[in-house]
Amino acid sequence: MIAIIDYDMGNIGSVANMLKKIGHKAIITRDAQIIADADRLILPGVGAFDSGMQQLHTMGLSATLEQKIKQDNVPILGICLGAQLLLNSSEEGKLPGLGFIEGKVIRFQFDSSNKGLRVPFMGWGFVHSTKPHPLVDSLPEEPRYYFVHSYHFNMQNAEDELLESNYGYRYASAFVRKNVAGVQFHPEKSHKFGMALLRNFVNWDGQ
């Protein structure tokens, strides 16, 4: 069972709809017991870092996620804000993140050569694999995804980077370590490219 975690941070129905298009049913839930019974987790999200962490704490879901990710080794995919929350911290807020993978979320910082670039970045961006992995296996040619973000991942360990993108400079746009994965873009808004990545996630055993 795939559980899409509902913690009141953005419209998540499109994630379930995209999974349905590729033939997989998912449950949108905030019920800790349903989440505990799931064998795949998706943590979407749109909004501010501290608000997201507060919602997870208030709903009592942080401890459930801790058990599922660190002890049960269930695969999880974070999307946009949801991916950021999987890291240690963010320049956007003061609260610590879930810390399932080592890294920090930082704001785009442009120098004089690219100061004309707008933040947030909104639009389609190309991604490039930094290592082979089941999550990015057999993606369509020249994969591109839809982004909406002002902050991006700054991974502590370069080997945790999975995809890279460029907006003014190179940055990690996806990460993975063991059963924890996150993407800065929105696969649910990225047509065939998003379908391919979500299909890989559904078939991924977390290794």
C-alpha cells in the first residue's frame, strides 16, 4: 500500500491522480496507523519549512515516520517541501528537519553574472543523473520536470546526490540514501517524465 501523507501543506490530490494513471492506487491519509501499515510513503508539500515541521509534530506524525524510515526501512519519496523536510535544517526556518538524510536547504544566491534570474524559479528544468540508481533508470530522453522553489538542497555528502540541475549554478535537484529519496521538482506535474519517476519509485525496494 502506498500512503500519501496529508499534513495540510498543499494540494496533494494530483500525486494520487498521477499514480492512478500509471496503475497504482494510493491512500491520502493523516492516520498514523494507516501510515504505519504502508509499504511505500510519499511526503509531498508546498509552503514554508517551519510550517511543515509544525504540522507533522502537531499531528503526531514525526514519530511514526521515524519508526517507518529508520527502523522498518520503508521507502519514502519526498516531493518539494516534503523532500526538504527530510533533511536536517533550512535557511528558511528555525526548526530542525526530520534529519533522515544529511543536508541543509539553502536559498538561491546569485552573483552579478546571473542576478537577473527570478526567485522563486518557476518552470521546466532539465535534470541529469549523477549516479545510476533504480529511481532514475530508463527515464525518457532529456528528462525535464516542473519546478517551483526559492530554496534548494545542499547535501552534506556528495554521494547522496541523485539528480542535478542548473539555475544560475549547478545544484542537487534530487537525493537518495538507502530508503530515503527526495526530489525538488513536482513529478505529479511533469507528464511522462513524472510518470516514469513515480513508476520507478513504486517498483523500488529501498536499496
